[in-house]
Amino acid sequence: MTQTSAREVLRTTRLTKHYGGIHALNDADFVLHAGEHVAIVGDNGAGKSTFVRQITGVERPTSGQIIFDGQPVDFRTPVDARHAGIETVFQDLALAGHLNVPANIFLGREKLRLNLGPFSILDERALRQDAERALQTTGVKIRNIDAPIQHMSGGQRQCVAISRAASFASKLIIMDEPTAALGVQETAQVERIIRGLKDRGIPLILVSHNLRQVLDLVDHVWVFRRGRIVGTLKASETTGNEIVAMITGVDDNSADEAKSPAAQDGG
């Protein structure tokens, strides 16, 4: 399916976020199509995380519009975004260290054997079986899923967070620097999971400073600079040097010649 014919999963129009006199995000026009994997890149303070916070309900935009799955949305909390089908893996992972793998995967979505309000009884067997299924689907291997998360490596914890997201993301997964603190082997495991999501047709937005990773994993690269989207590039037709030039603004001619979001959408 070509990009021009693919259904739009997410579109933002003139998305803007101001914190008092600080313009963190300005007029961000962005589009993501079904099955597409894209990267958001830029220096610290470029507006990447601000953009993610707006589309996931962590914050509300100052102005602009978000259209998700064909409908205008106004997420007031991350729970709203989750209910709509968006799962996000943030850098802090949002895992409970004292709980085991099944409890973390279903944190806030616990399956109950008996619902008695505060005295409800968890369906431990169902939680374990579903957790094993989630790990198997994403290719994650953890020897003892009953061990507390706090005793696992950073890579294992990251994989659990991604497995949780992949289990519940019916429409979109967003990953914010998923391998920033990982070693080589753990990074390779996360990248295998991302490729598996691509094979399953799950759209993904990857926020990353790792340009080698970006060029290996995504279809298109969206470049942010000083709170604005300055262009988007097809990953298979660009280089790390070209992306860096757009990020830094060193070669403004290169940035101007890059396809604009509107042009990319049409071609």
C-alpha cells in the first residue's frame, strides 16, 4: 500500500504549546499513516517531547488540532489516549519495581476473579497466561516472570514496558528514547521488537537521538528545530549528515529543499 493511499492514523494541524512566554512548540503539522514507522529527531529543547506530551494527553495544547483515527480528539489525560488506542513507552517506563512482570503488564487493567471493590480477588492464573502470551508475541524472554521488576536489568525492564504497550496498543505505539540507557545487546533486543511491530502493521512513532537506529528502523524522519517541524525525509533516501544539517540548521538550503510535511503527504 502506498503512502498516498494509506489511511491516516494521526494528523496534527498547527499544534502549538506555550508555557507562558516560552514557545515550546509552534504550528506543528504532522501526519502518520497506517502501518508506518516514523522517527522524531532534534536537539534537546527542539520540541520533540512537548509534541509527544500533547498527542498523548499528558498536556493539553495551547492551540491547534489533533485528529486521531479520523476523528478530532481532545485528550485530557493519558488514560483518555490509552482508551483511544495509543500506548506510550516513556523514558521513565512507569513500572512498579516491587511488582512482578504480569502485575506490571496489567497494571491498572487487572483481571479479577471476584470483583468486590477494594476486596476484589485477582485472577492470578489468567494474568500470568496473558503476560506470557504478551512476552511471546513481542519475542521477549524473561526467565522468571514472578521476580520483582526492580531485580531485572534495564533492558529487561524496557522490554516489559514495550510488551505492555504492544499488548494494548490497538492503533499506535509511541516510544520515547527506548534504548538511551541500554547496552548493545539490550538495544538489539528492543530493535528486534520494533521490527516485529512493523511486521504486525502497528504504527509507531520513535523519538530517538540515535540516527543509526533511526535510519535502520523507520520509514520517514521528522526533524524538529527550535519548537518547529522543519521538514521530513524518507529514511531510505537520506543520510545521517543530511539529518544533522537539518537538526542544527547549518545547511538551511538543505532544509528548504527537503520535502515539506504537506508535500510528503501528497507524494
